[in-house]
Amino acid sequence: MKLATKPAKSELWMSTKVSILAMFAVGMLSFIIQILMTTITAGWGVAASGG
């Protein structure tokens, strides 16, 4: 069995960049979905409140 070794600085930096990029991508995706759903459902329930 191979023993784990401490990662090199370049490998650690690459992992950090990938993690930050993934968090940014997920955040942007959720923001876009939120904007779309707000736009789509903006007029829902307006006509029903006249009652």
C-alpha cells in the first residue's frame, strides 16, 4: 500500500483553484435559477387577490 505524501504547492494551489471555481459555478447557477423563477412567477396570484 502506498503511503500518503504531503501535496506539492502547485498541486495544492490547483485543488484550491478548482474548489473556488466549483463554488462560484454553483453560486452563479443558483442565482440564475432564482432570477428565472422570480421572473416566471412574478404575476402569479395577482388576479386571485381581487376577490
